[in-house]
Amino acid sequence: MEHRQSDKSSDNYRKSIVCIQYNELFQQNQSMLNEYIEFCSERHVLPIFKFNIKQLHLYGTIKSTKEAEQRFFEIQNELFVQNAKQESASSILWWYEAWDGSWQMYNVKIKNEIERHYKSNIFNFTLINDIGETISFDINKREEIYGQRKKRIRRSKIDELQPNYWTLTPLLLERFLLDGISKEYRMVKDNFDKKMEGHYKILKSIERIQNLCLFKQFCALQECFINKYGNNDDAAIHYLFHGCPESASNQIIERGFNRNYCGINGCCYGRGVYFSKHADYSNRYAKTNGNNEKRMFYSRVLIGRSMIGNSKINQPNDGFDTTTDGNHIFVCYHDSQCYPEYLLTYV
């Protein structure tokens, strides 16, 4: 997202200009525009769309315009993903690794040219980039070459199961730090704070975990729940907490939750993976690291039908999917039954 500040002298007022990357998509989606205008109105920000020059002008306080910029960035990403899923040709993306190690998308023109060569089995070719450089591509080595400069490149396809609010990436596993003013960050923090106020000093970060392989396994099991129960509460997705040491959190991000580690912190309601509606309960199992930090997941969980558990249960009885204390604790016995979508780090 690109923007520049005007030369307004007020310390608490600014005009911000944001680039509209997907001009046509916004003009075709009036409901999304109305939602954004309402978002700005609630924060006393005046948005003026100038579609002819692909710019959005925002007028308001520094804090409010920053929030409006962030929300506009999120909406543009959502629109792009939605549109790419509808148009299979657009769902193919080509990326290059920037100097800072981040992955950036090629623009539509260059992406289409690379893909055309790729589908024609032409793996060595040259193109002219945005600044007039003649760059070479070696598809077999996955490299872009200009003189002595080499960049890694990747090809990816947007999966129809990928949530619209996920950040586009060519990697199958990536951790994204949420912006503290984003709606997504506030949603996770608000649920965390329902039971955790007074139990921690600082929430250092919230990361969104994008592990596409694990997520697709979760979606496949969710489809089974829907086929079994229909679209009612028994097939619903619940967001629950799971506290753990830092070393375990890294394994969970890469491989998902693992029932083989059950029993480490007791198994009063069954020998599975434990989750709770209450963050303060999960906080008991979030062990501190050398920096006095704790880790807790806010996870998607398929509870299904739940029965009262006990310490001898290795799996729920026929007709049930989880065990419970009858209140806020739920125990899962299928590794794909839970997806670690957010990781909170706090002290």
C-alpha cells in the first residue's frame, strides 16, 4: 500500500492519499464500498474516491486515517482473492524475492507473460520490467537475472479453501504479524481479554498462522462434519484457546496439534488435545521462556457432539466427537479437528 502525507501543519490532522490497486473491482462492488464508507464515517474520516486516477483521498486525524488506510488495504486483499477464485487464470501468481527477504507479486502484465512462457514449456526467456530493464528468466532454476543480480522466483495458485482475509503468499507456511489497529487483531485481543485482564502485562504480538496443508486437512474434516450433521451447531467451527511452551508452539505451527503429547499436563477428561473457551484457564499451561514470554493459540476447533470425559478415555464413544468437563474444556482426538490460526505472545 502506497501513501503520502500532505504538508498540513496541524499535528493531529492529515490528508492521506492511498493507491487503488484494483480499480474495476471496487467499482463493481458497491456493497464493499458502502461498508468501507461506513467504517470511515464511524471514525470521522472523509473518504474521496478518485477512480479516474486510481487514488483514495482520506481526511481525518492521524490515528483515524491510519486505521482507514489499514482497513482499505485489507479490503483490497479480500477483493483480489475473491476475484482470483472466480477467474482461474487470475488465480495463478508469480512472485520474486525482494532485497529484504519478503515475497512480492509481479504485476499482472509480467505475471501473464511469465505464465504464457511457462505453459508453452519455454523456460529461458527475457522480458522488460516496469523500469525498462531487460531481465532474463530461468524457470528451471526459478531465477530472475539482471546482470549480476539474481532473484528467486516462485509460482503459486490461490486455493479456493484459503480464507479471503489471509495474506497472499507463495509459501505453504508463513507467520504474519497482525497490525495492532486491524479489525482482525482487535477481534482476537478482545476475546483474549474477556478472561485475561489482570493476568498479563503486555500483549507483545498476535501472529496469523498460514499453514495451507494443515488448513486443508481441517477443511476436509469440516466437510465430513457437515455431511454428518448438516449445517447446524454440531458442524460449527469454534475458536478456543490452548496454552503451551514456546518449543511446543513451534512444532504445532509446523505439524499441527499432536495427541501423542497428551498427559503431560494431566488428562482428567480424556487422552487428547485440550482446549478451553477461557484464556485464563489455558494460561496455566503457557510456560514462560527465557524472556519471560508466554505463548497461547486461538484455534479453530470442531467440537461436534461432546460427552463428559474422564482420565481413562482414549477416544469418545460412538456418536461423539469430543469429551468435555461440561463447561468450558473440550478434548479433541483427531489431529485435523483443530487448526492453530493465531499465536499470541505476551508477558
